Amino acid sequence: MAVGAASKRLSDLEHALGTTLLERHSRGVSLTEAGLALQRHAQRILSDVDQMTADLSDYASGLTGVVRLWANTSAVTQFLPAQVSGFVRDNPRIRIELEEADSHEIVVAVLDGRADLGIFADRTPALGLHVLNYRQDRLVLVAPAGHPLSRRKAVRWAQAVEYDFVTLAKATSLHKRLEMETETLGRRLKNRIQVRSFDAMCRMVAAGMGIAVLPDVAVEPLLKPLDLRRVALDEPWSDRRLLIGVRDLDGLPRHVRVFIDHLCS
């Protein structure tokens, strides 16, 4: 496009929008704040067009559906790897897009349509969602060998909070649960280190940085390799459920329903 034609189009666009997009000076032009905002929107549109092209090319090559799944760390770590791989093997024309997030973020993502379904911890406010039971999830205390609690078969939470903890990030439902239960006792959680995975939690515990609370299934493979001790939590909240939430179960596409049936089987 000729420079004159491009300049005319930009002037017409400024006139249509009612604002100046470019600052014109002797050395050239630069974007105004309005111009920068337009640039950001234009880049987002171009990115969406690229993604649309990629998605449609998938359908052209035989893809029959995409499932947008958001799940919390417990589900991603313990249950979904085997289930998702088995489903994809049996249904190669259905693509699973998995996003790991905090339980509260997952509910919001399902409600606003960014996710077809979410897997989150019970006791997470989920008003507006249709909820299904997914899995039981038992929390246990993990301590290094030689820790004062390591020889106990079970402990109450009031005993555990006397010690330093290794925890997940504060935004996670598990961390919020531990903080809430500690505040109920009139105490503060001695949060020494925060990490982003159950594996990292266990390795920090093994290094003597504190004790931790995490799902029993997640710690099982690491007990012997890291010489850790598992101690039961004698609290009613240590038994929790993982839930599947959707906006409208009856209105879901067939391939999403098939995936949910697979998860619940």
C-alpha cells in the first residue's frame, strides 16, 4: 500500500473513532495512548484469528470436538493423567485442553464459559453450577524421619500447627483450608515455604524445611524414595471430595458428555 493511501486510511479511522491515534512530528509518527490501546486490541484480534484458523484446520483434518477442562492440582496430580490418556487413546478425534488452576478460579472459568467443565474441591462456592461427584481425596500429614510427629499414627490439627509448614501457594483451596482451620483455633499457620507442586512439597519436607498436608495418593509414591513418614489427620475435614462442575449438563455437546461419563466411570 502506498504511503499516501495508508495515511488517508489512518486519518479516516481517527475521524471515525473521534480520537487521535498518531502524534505526527518532523521525525515521523508515534502512537498516542488511544493508538496504543487500538494496537493491543488489534493484536488480540489477530491472535484470535490465528487460533481460529488453527482450530478449524484441526476439524478439517478429522477432529470431532474439543473439551476445555480446568482442574485443581489434586485432580491433575492424582487422577487425570491416566484418565485423560486413556480417553484420548480411545477417542483420538477429541482433543482435551487441560488448564490447572485454583478451585475458585475453576468455578469462575466454568461460569463465564472459558471451560466446559471443572474439577474442584468440595466446600468451594459453586452457585450456578450443576455438580457431580468425582473422587474422594484424603488429606494426610507428611513429616521427615526423626520429626517429633513422625512416629505418631494420627494427630489432631491443634498438635500439628505447633510446627513449621511447607505449603502450596496461598491461592489454592488446600492452603485456604489449612489457614481457615488454623484461625479457628485462634492460631496462625507457620508457613515457612510455599511451592507450586506436591512433589516439591515432599522434597522440601524431606530436606527438613517443615511438615506438610497433602492428598494421600499424591504422597504414596514418594514415601520410600524420600524417607518420609505419613501420619493420619484426625479431623473431619481431612476427608474431602473432588467435584465436577458444569453450567448446563443437558446442554453440553455430546463429546463433552462422553468425556464426563469416562471421568465418572
